Amino acid sequence: MEFFEAIWDIFSRDATYVIAALFAGLLVLAASGEWVAERAGTINISVEAMLLSGAFVGAIGYDITSSPIVAIGAGAIGGMIIASIQAEMSHRMAADQFVVGLTLNILVFGVAAFLDREIAPDVRLASTWDIPLLSDIPLIGQALFGQPWPFYLIYLVVPFSWWLVFRTRWGLELRAVGENPQSADVNAIDVNKRRRQAIYYTGFTSGLGGAFLILVQIGEFNESIVGGRGFIAIAAVIFGGWTLRGTIAGCVLFATALSFRLSLSGYDINSELLQSLPFLVTILGMAVFAHRVRPPVALARPFVRGLK
């Protein structure tokens, strides 16, 4: 009985939803870009590196200018720098995309740790904007409409990602590349170019996610700031069946589990179990839903003209 009372107490607090929204916002930014890339047939293990690079370059931008706007732009550039390396090596030089991604994750972690100790950029949280009326909605009002202003970027990035994939010629070609690259090539679509462009977009949104980390969620930079969230973003795309709404649902599920874990930390519950709860929820979700959906046919398959 006490356990259920604790559950009710947690889910009746505004703070639970605020924490969940903060974690979900970061994942949604990264996962929406990764969703675009995976629809083109690529899996970017380097999302983790893109997030970390975006956070570090964004922190440098803020340290120099004290402007959150500059930090956001710098974060996007930081993510795209890593994306360009991933794209060029995987889809121009034909290096294994998984090896490239893992190498970038390790490399960026080491470089960021070294430069952080040399530069130690100073960062502050962005100012909070309460949207009138909406921020007063019980439970979810502050979570969705009373956050630091860069949080509201997710309300632009998500619909733009959907529009890009389903309402533009570029998006049509992107989906064709992910489903049947040989046929796309016959129809004069540059397969590897479209895949590179999709990875650049992942770098852009993940770079925004890195800036989100320092300006909305944490307010400082350190090399461990990302903490595996890039891999969770990739898992959210798979969990969501390569649909945008499913991907967002996966992000919200993980963020809710993480918020729940933090809220339970004040209760007499095994700490190791609490630490593993968000990842356990992700694994269970993958096990239940991943086999029921169909990925893009050419996902993770390198394209070589003339070969099937």
C-alpha cells in the first residue's frame, strides 16, 4: 500500500513532469534528426559525439559572447562538424559506418575532456519564459510551457522534420534511398549524397540538443554531460518503428522512467535498481515493439552502384 501511495505522490507532483520534459526535450531533438537519417538508410552511432560536440562548442560560444542565441548556433555547428566527418567517411570513402561512429564517440570524448580542462568555458542557464495561460495548466503547464526559452525549439524541429520528410521532393528521394537505393540510383538520385545530407541534418538537430543540455538542463559543461543519451535517441527511433510519432513516444517513455527514478530516490528502494530503471524500460520496450515493425529495407547497408 505504501508503494502505491508513493507512486501517486510522485505522479501528482508538477516537478515530476518538469523533469520528464527536460530529459525528453533533449532526446526529441537528437532522435528527430536520427529518424530522418535512418529513413535514408543510415545508422549514426556518432549521435553521442554530435551531442557532446554541440554542447562543448555551444559552451565556447556562450563563454565568448554571453549570448544563448550564439551558443545555440555554435552548438548546431559543433554537431554538424562531427556529422560531416561521419558522412564523408561512411558515404564517400565507404568506411564502415558503425566503426566510424564508435571512433568519433571516443575521439570527441577525449578531445572535449582535454579542451574543457584547458579552456573551462563558463555557461549559464537561459532565462525562463512562461507562456501565458498555457503555463497555468495543472501538472503539465510548467513542464511544457514554463521552461527556459531554448526548450521551445522542439516545437519547431519536430514539425519541420516531418514536413521535410513527407512534404518535400528531397524527403521523397530520401525515403526512396532508404527503401531501394538501386532503383533510386536508376532514377538519377545520388544515393550517397542524400545519405550524407541526412546525416548533416542529424548533426544539426543533435548540435541543438547539445546546446539544450547546457542552456536548459544543466547550466554547465563537462565531458560526461551526455551520459549515453545519444544511444537512447537511436533506440527511440527503433522503438518508434521508424515513425516520427513513435520516436517521440519512445523519448517520452525513457524520460518518464528517468524522472520516475529521480523522484523515487527519496524512498527506501534499492539504488542499483533505480539507476538501471530507465535503461531497463528502454530494453523492455525494444523487446516488445521492435520485432513488430519494419525498418527501411536498406537500413545500414552501404550503397555501391551496380551491387544489390
